[in-house]
Amino acid sequence: MTSIRIPLDAPNIGELEKEYVLRALESGYVSSIGPLVSEFEGRFAGYVGARYAVATVNGTAAIHLALRLLGIGPGDEVIVPALTFIATANPVVYVGATPVVVDVDPLTWNIDPDEVERAVTDRTRAVIPVHLYGNPADMSRLMDIARRHGLYVIEDAAEALGATYNGQHVGTFGDIGIFSFNGNKVITTGGGGMLVTNDPDLAARARLLVNQGRAFGVMEYEHLEIGYNFRLTNTQAALGLAQMERLEQFLATKRRNASLYRELLNKVPGLGWQQELHEGRSSWWLFSILVNPNDFGQDRYALARRLQGAGIQVRPLFLPLSRQPAYAGYGLKTCPVAESLHRRGLNLPSASFLTEEDVRYVCQVLLER
């Protein structure tokens, strides 16, 4: 098996992270009790421009928590994009609601507002736009649709920390936004997530529910609601604080990577890539291409094997939700744009520690056909 020379993405951990984590370990606060969790929440909220941030064990838990906070459950429908990681839809099922899949825009690859409008019924309670691979969705149109139909908006910004739409950070347009700190995300806490909102009542209840519904400031283990063990640890928060200090550096590298890919692959027959909206600025968590085999001379499956053979880690775009075996019995509709993008799409190495030479090597191998 060929060893990986250039990874798709991976944690960028250095001396600063070690210092922060060692400080947490030496303090004795290593689990979910400790001052660094609230410090991390405060710094994160300040960065994205939200009034409140509540740390969670992962991004999936943050979506689950958001649905619970908004009272979404059996009999309700939640609109989700066809092209996304399965964790966008799974929490809808966790709360007993029904995911309704709609197609995506062929240029941005994000949820298509026209398809959202057509999918609204009297059972629709919410829409979950995903800022796919860090690229902002059309939040102006989506928020207009939500307001007109009385829908909640939960932004899945798991991959999009640092991305903006009209100068505003994604994740802060809707009722609730969520982020992920998995090992391969823009920043990492090893695992972990964040829920952000401007609503003080939602934030207060979120803090209750992540801690098993336990009342604050009382000696007894009194639980006001059936909650969850969704807490982030103090050690993870230490890692997150260090990563936040380096975030702008990470984003600058990812955007440089994307710019260099576009420069080197520009005008190559049969290749295209995800497009930013005029109002949007992507975090470029992952730079991804589309391969037209008739013009490029090779399909994306063969290209992927060739790149992997050279030690370059790549992966296909997410499998559309309607094709996921886990959703075989849910009657999700097939979405032709998402299907076409998946057939042709490939994520390229985008780690925040890649050098220009790494990106040039990827493009060199990619074009050797």
C-alpha cells in the first residue's frame, strides 16, 4: 500500500497547542469541569460575532441539540441538502422528525433556494443549509424564504469556520449555527463542536441540556430536564484556544492553496471546481474539482487511483443522501445535480500545513495523463 505523502487534511498541531494542553493537565481540570471551556466559548463567540456559544462533544451533537432546543420532533419535516455529510440529516431522525432532501446549486454545490421553496409544506419546521466544504450558501435568499414561511434556520457550518457572507460570519444568520472541531476541520479540539446563537433563552437551555439537564449552582444532583452528556472537556478546550490563536494563519494557507490550484488548473479541458457566490468568501476547508472524462481523458475514479498511487490522498464528494444505504427505507428523492456532482467530484489535499511545492506536486501528477 502506498504511503501518504500529501494528506487530504490533518490536524496542524505545534508547540502552542502543547503548552495550552499541558497547562490544562497541570491544573487538574481535565474533564468537562474547568475554566477553559467557558473561555473557549467566549473567544469563539467573539470571533464569529455571535452573542452566545455553547461547546459540545461534536458537531453532530450540536445539530441534535439545536433541533431539541427548537422543539422539532415527530410529525415535523426538516429540509436538508442532498449533498452533505450524513451527520446533517441523522439528528433529524434522532428527534423523530422527517428529513426532506432537496437538490443543490450546480455552481456552489450548496442547497438550492428554489428547491427549498418548492419543498415547503404545512409540516415543514426548519431548514438546515450546509456551507459545503467551507463555501457559504445563499443566506439572503434562504433567510427570506424562512421568514416568509415561518421556518427555523439551523446553519451547518461544520466545515466553514472563517467563511463569510456579505462580511458576516456564516453560522450567525439563522436561529442557531453549528461548527465542528473534528481532527480534520479548520481548527480541531480532537473532537468537539460548538453551537452559537443570539437568543439568550436558547443559549441558557443549551447549557442545561449539554450537562444532563442538571441545575446550576445547587449542591444536589437535581436534573430539570432529560439532557445529554454533550460536554466538551477542559483539555479539549485548551487545544481549541491554541488553535484559535492560529486560525487566521490556517485560513490564509487554505485560501492560498485554493488560489494556487485555480491558477495551475485554469483552462485545463475537462476540469472545473466549486464556485463562490459574489457575496461569499469560502474558508476553502477542502478544495474540490469536477472531472469531465470526455474532455479530460480520464474519469474521477481513475484519476483518484492515480493520485493515490503517487501518495496523494484524495476522496470523492459526499455520497448523496438518497443513495445512503442507511436511508434506503426513507423514500428520499433522487437529486440529479447532487448525483452529477458526486460522479465527477474529487476533494484534493487542502491541509493548512501544505507548502506551495505540495500543491504544485499534486497538480503535476494530476496533469500527467
